[in-house]
Amino acid sequence: QRCARSAWRQHAGVTAMDELARRQAALSDSLASAANSWKERQGVRPAELRSLTEAVSDTEAAVRGARASAVRAAAAVPWGEVLGSSRLEPATGSAAADAPGAERLRGRVVGLYFTASWCGPCRRFTPKLVQLYEAAARASPPDGLELVLVSWDEIGDERREYARQAGMRWLGLPPSREG
């Protein structure tokens, strides 16, 4: 439930989110119709199955559209200006020998990883990203890929524990609230 209300949706834009909501409602209606048919006849009519299949396909397309819209909006953000002279820290919260700042990112390929400890899909994806990051670190020059954790955890300890458990060895924006 909490992930469904995540702020990423604000970047998708009103049109994409309205389309997604419309398609989700149509899918819900098709599911309800199929469930009622099943209760009444212990089966679903072919027309209902076609409607349900179409509603699923349309909803999946709307999800892809909303995600693409959010990515376009995020890509348009001048992240260099946003980060500016922000102080970065290791995502796990461990002490940094070189006290990194945004200048450490200059000349590197930078990925911003928006995640949260309470997000189930994020927790399933994070191990894959850790593997990719480790492989890239072994294969590329020292000034290659850098990731920056942008956590939606409201409390710093939650973010740091999640980063430690997941093995995130990259930088992160400091939490908005300690504790």
C-alpha cells in the first residue's frame, strides 16, 4: 500500500496517471464481472475472458506509459544543480575516509537509486543492482560508475540498516531525519 502512494507518481504527470487510473478501474470491473460469472455458473464466458485479457493488457500498457513519463521527467531534472555541493555519505552510514561530496561524482557515470526499506519491489531489485554495481566496479576504471542512494525512508537508521543488509557500497544523500 505504501509503495502505491510513493512520490514517484508525481513525476509521471497528470495525463499518464489519469490513464493508469482509468485502466485500473476497467480492470477492476472486468475482474468483478468474471468473479460474478464464476459464482453464478462455475465458469466464465469467453467474452468476459477476452474483456479481462484486454483490460490486463491495457493496464500493463498504462503502467509502462506512466513509468516512461516519470523517467522522462526525472531525466529533465538538472541533478548536478540539485546535488550541487550536497554532502554525500556512504549509504550504510559508515565513516567516510575522504568525506565525499558531490564533487566526487564529477566525470563519472552516476545512477540515482530511489528506494526505501519498506518497499517490497525495491527490496527484490536491490540485490540485482548490488551485483551489477560490484561487477561494474571490477570491470571499469576507478572513475567509472557511481551510484547515489536517494532513500524515501523517513528515518536515517532505517535507511542505513537497509543499505547494510543489502550490501550497498555506494554513496547516499544524508537522511532528512536522524534516529
